[in-house]
Amino acid sequence: MNNQYGLSRDIPEDVKREIRQRCGFGCVVCASSIIDYEHVEPTFAHARRHDPAKMALLCPMCHARVTRNQLSKSRIQKAMAAPKCREQGFSFSEFDAANTHPFVTFAGCHLMNCPVPIQVHGMPLFKIEQPEIAGGPYRLSASFYDKRGVPSLMIRQNEWRASSDFWDVEVVGGRVTVRQGPRDISLQILFVPAMGIVVERVNMYVAGYHFVGDSKDLVVHSPGGGSSRLTGFVIDQCAVGMSFG
């Protein structure tokens, strides 16, 4: 649907990315990574173009508060000048945790019923803890890094946080993509509601190991210079699924 000036609601991808980068990849008010692209001043009805300098990221709750006159435009403009994500260094969201032991698919390798799916030098990259109360959700934690070894996305007991220092972080549905530059994906992860997570792409350096993978296979380069290719296997009922170092 177009506005009175014929402007489509479809925002070009480069404009969306510029807005994400300026706002720190989350709502400028609360830092939630579940966002809408909002024309602030002028509003979409009166806009002649999608001007990224006059647009912001708002979560559905903050967006609704603006629409219902519970949150002023001046408050949004103030937040645009100092986005919450930039202030605290990350955007965040929770994912729908499972009431049964969640699975982890890491670049084509499927791990089930493993309290520690993957570890490096005894440090868990993934850790799954029992529910705090009977019938509650399992608690999943994980750590992801880029190819320089810099933390990119962290999961702590079912809440994930993506660093605001990266070139781009994009959330579409349950999929989160972290980019270090144009066409340079550091991490692409899919959260499957109430079931588990799928690491679809990874280019990560941690504790001397370099992990490079896609949906089909995983290549692990070791500190000594060797490498191994792991393709499409399933690990079930292990205390530690895969261990390196």
C-alpha cells in the first residue's frame, strides 16, 4: 500500500541496513532485537521518501505505544540520538525454550540429549541445563565469535545478545544473521521455537580453533595446522557431544 505521495511501504534493503547500523540493531528505546522500521518525522503518511536519518527501529511494544499516544515523538527522537543498544553495547531477545531437551545442529552436525554439545579446551561453546522447576524450560547457553575471535552473539539461559559493534545484525523471523562486512557472514543461526537451534553458517575463531561451516558440513582448523571435515553426523545421549583440544 502506497501513501499519498506514492511511496511504497517496501523499504530498500540498503536503507534498512543503514537504519540498523545507526540504531545498533535493536529498538532505540528498549534495545529489543524484534523490530519494526518506523518513520518518525515525518510519519509514513507524509513521507516522500524512506530517509534513514528520519527513521528508527522500534520494537512492536514501543511502536504500539507511539501509535496509541503513550510514547511521544520527542522521546523517540531523543532515543534516536542515543540508541539504547549503542549505550549498552548489544541488542537482545529471548527465544521460545523447549520443555524437552533441545537439539543443537551445528553446521550439519546434529546433537541431541547432550548437556554439553560442543566444547573447546574444556570450555563449553554450548551448554544445556535442566529446568529450574518441574515442567519448566531447559536452559540453553552458547558463545559465538567472529573470525578474529571477537564475541559476536551470546546466549545466556535462553536470552541472546548480539553485539552492536558489528557491521550488521539482521533478524528475520527466527533467523539471526551477523555480518562483518558486505557478503561476509560471521554467523547465521535459526531459533526453532520450543525445539532447539540450527547454526546454518559460521566463521568463528575460538581458543586457537577456526570453525567454518554451512548447512552441509563443518571444517575445523586446529592450532597445529591440521584440519578435519565433519559432515552430517548425529550424536545422541552423550555428556559431551564434540570436544576439541
